[in-house]
Amino acid sequence: MITSKPIPGILCVLIWMSIITRSQGAVIDAKQNGAKGDGVTDDSQAITSAWQSACSSPTPSKLLIPAGQYAVGPMTFLGPCKAPITVQFDGNLKAPTDLNKLKSQDGWIVFQQVDAMTLSGGVFDGQGKVAWSQNNCAQTGKCSNLPINIRFNKVTNSMVQGISSVDSKLFHMNILQCQNLTLSHITINAPGDSLNTDGIHIGRSSGITISDSDIKTGDDCVSMGDGSQQVTIERVTCGPGHGISVGSLGKYHDEQPVMGVFVRDCTFTNTMNGVRVKTWPASPNGVCQDLHFENLKMDNVGTPILIDQQYCPYGQCQAQAPSKVKISEVSFKGIHGTSSTKVAIKIACSKGIPCQNVELNDINLQYHGPDGNGVSQCVNVLPTMNGQIFPPACTETP
Ligand SMILES: *[C@@H]1O[C@H](CO)[C@@H](O)[C@H](O)[C@H]1NC(C)=O
């Protein structure tokens, strides 16, 4: 016999209340906290204090920035927070054009020391056109102290989805000392000739995923600096831009290893390079291993496959001394499309520490120009080859 006891009404109410609290918690509305969202008033203070209320809530909370244009100076969303936090931008942020308002700031919008954050929506407009004409990065490689649009410093176990970064003054996004951070459905947009506007730079971080995103910018779409570990980049379109890069590595002492990089199912259109690994000559010892590039489409790309251990822009190094960054366990698999220059594949490894266990598998990169068909160049490496390789691998030395 089946008996059913009716659940007392009061218990139902308690369960219902706890579900509501867990799923929504406190909602802090930036406009109700004094933000104007009129595109003129400086809303930095109002938004920052709304963040502080949400962040200090002992139960999960949400900071809502409603529809509107918010003019804001540098802002830091600082944790740790007392409970998981959601930040929902339905409105757009605009950076100051007056560089004096950003003096000595390395980031415009900074998320720092936050755990269990979900960040969504919003356009972050860096208004960078002013900055691009004022710096001389192109000549010197040294950029004046312009701020990065969005910084994630020590952000852990978090998700960032559906945000856009437009016309940043320097890099669009920088991920530093983060763990378990996923960025999806990100849109990045700046002109192809805007200087040093890397899309997303990752350094000293692990468990980072970038997926389903569209990046159009003036420098690398994604770049991975030292200490990038277990990074996955998938279903990203890149171009204009300089491609997806590991490095440059070996410029500084105390650099951490790069290990576990997976780039798959991406499309490159009219980019300077496709996938590239670059290290400086005359470097300290370093490690760069376990890099896998798979199922990539190249459409009119400068050098679709590139390892360059003689990376030396602006003549700032002793190019004769070899790089001591050891590159190993690298695979390029299923890379198809067109090259816009004759050298479609260039694998130039260090004469001091040759690359080890590099695999080329199923490569078809077409180039037909006035100077003939495409070629592939290799030095200080003996790649393993599987499947069709076109242009035939390693027929020339750079
Ligand atoms: C990683 O972060 C997500 C939230 O984005 C969380 O659900 C998951 O449990 C975290 N993973 C680990 C291993 O902490």
C-alpha cells in the first residue's frame, strides 16, 4: 500500500524561498544607486559602489547595469566577494578620450580577485582612435602607458559571456593569474591598422577557455604569454589581425613554462599569420610544450603555420645567439586553405635547442603568385609527417 503524507504548507514556503534566494539573491541596480546612464555624467562612482553592495552580500547577488550609455573612468571591480556574483551589463560603457583621466592606469575596467563570477553583456568602448595616433609603438615597440580595455586579474571559477570590446586603446582584454575562466560569445572589434590592440592576452593562468567568439583587431587575435597552461581556443574567427600566437617568449628571466595549448575549429581571414609560436634569440632557458593546432581554415593568410625562434622586431636583440626556449610536442593537423605569401609554412627552430616532436598532418595550403607556388621552410627541426602535406614540407631552408 502506498501512503502519501501531505507536506506541511510552511515547509513548502521555506523550500520555495530558498530556491528563490539561491537563483536570484539580491539584485543591485546601478541606476537605482545613482548611475545616470546618459552618456555624459561620470557614472564610475555610482557603479563602483553598487558593485561593493552586491559583492558584500552574504548570499549570491546580481549587479545589474540597465540599458543606457555610461561614461566611466577607470573602475576596479574588486573582490573577494562574500558569495557568487553575477554582473549583467544591459548598457554600454564608454571610456574617456582625455588620456589624463587614465594616467598611471594599466586598465580601464578591472576585475580583480573575484571567484565564482558570471559576467555577461555590454559593449566596452575604449574610444581608442585618439590613442592610436598618439603612440609610437610601431617604431619603438615601447607603448606609452595606455590602459588595456578589460583586465581580469586573479579571477577564478568564472564565466564571461556575450561581451563586446570595441576600439581599445591598447589590448582589448588581459587575463593574468586566473584559473578556470571561460570566455564565450565574445566580440572584439577594432580596425586592422590599430596598433597593439591584441584581442585577448593570457599570461600565468590555467584552465582558460575561449570559445565561439569573433575577433577583428590590429594585432594578435589571441596571444599566450609565459605561464599559459591548459588553454583551449575553439570556434573563434580571427581577422583582420595577426593570428593566434604563443609568445613572444624568452624576453625576460623567470618566465614560466607554456604547456597544454589547444587551438581547434577556428577560421582565419586575411590575417598576417595563422598560428604562430615566437621566441626571442639570446633568451634564458624556457619551456614551451604540448601545443596542438587542429582543424583550422585559412583564407588568404600571410604565413598560416609559423614557428619563429628568431623573433626580433625593432632590432632589439642579439640575433646571433640562439633562443634557449625548448619547443616540443607540437602538432599541426587538418589545416586547409590559402596563403597570401609564398612561404606558407615556416618552422624556424633554435640552433641551440632544436624543436622536438613536431608533427604535420593533413595540411593543404595553396598559394599561386607571380613568384610561383607556395613553399615550406624548416630549420633545426625534423617534423613527423602524416597524410597529405602541401606544399611539401621542409623543401627549403629559410
Ligand atoms: C570552474 O568554474 C565553473 C564556473 O564557471 C564551476 O562550475 C566549476 O565547478 C569550476 N571547476 C572547478 C574544477 O573548480
